[in-house]
Amino acid sequence: MIKSVNHVAIAVKNLDEGLKTFETLLGHKAAQVKEVPEQKVRAAMIHVGDVEIELIQPTDPGTGVAKFLESKGEGIHHICFEVDDVDKELQAMAAKGVETIDKKGRPGMSGKVGFLHPKSAKGVLIELAQKV
């Protein structure tokens, strides 16, 4: 079951420049900046109330994030919802006919994560995250 919005991710070409922009706009500093090798991105989380803004920069030109930037430019990439059990939620979504990108969870910036295909959410990429 979806518990809450975990974060909204914004794809950026340059993480350092993106951080300067959003830290100024939001009045908050990034709580965490790290490379996520499994997703081939550098990412930063900025806490704003109960939600985080995640900035993601691709580290490989062949990734989905890099392709997103090429076709759409910088902007909102996905919305992440917190769940208790990513694997269970991915299975439940698939049983409802939702197209999933991941069949089981994998390591991500927000813990164990799995993605739902945008075709199943009116063009919006959805990430499910389980704190580990």
C-alpha cells in the first residue's frame, strides 16, 4: 500500500549547478549527495518538510535519465511513493495489470526501489521506495 510521497525527482545536466539553483529557491541545503552506481546517477536530496526533492544527473549517456534529458530537457523526472515492501507492491501492481519496469526491488537513493512504467500512469514515471 502506498503510504506517502517520498520525493519528487528532477533530472539535471549538472548536479552542482542544479544544487545551487534549488538550494537558493527552497532555502534548504542538500542533506545527502552521492553516486548511485546501480542507477548510474549522481543524486542529491534536499529535505522540504515531509518530502524531499531529489536532483539526479546521469553518469552514463546510455541511461534512461540521460535519454530523458536529451528528449525533454531538465525537469521533473519521476514521483516516488513510500511503501512497506517494494517487492510485494511490484507484484500487486503487476497483478492489477500495471506495467512494471522492475520485477523486484533494487538499491536506490531512497532505500530499496522499484519503478512502474509511465505507460501505466498517464505518462508519469513512478518509483516505489522501501526504507531499509
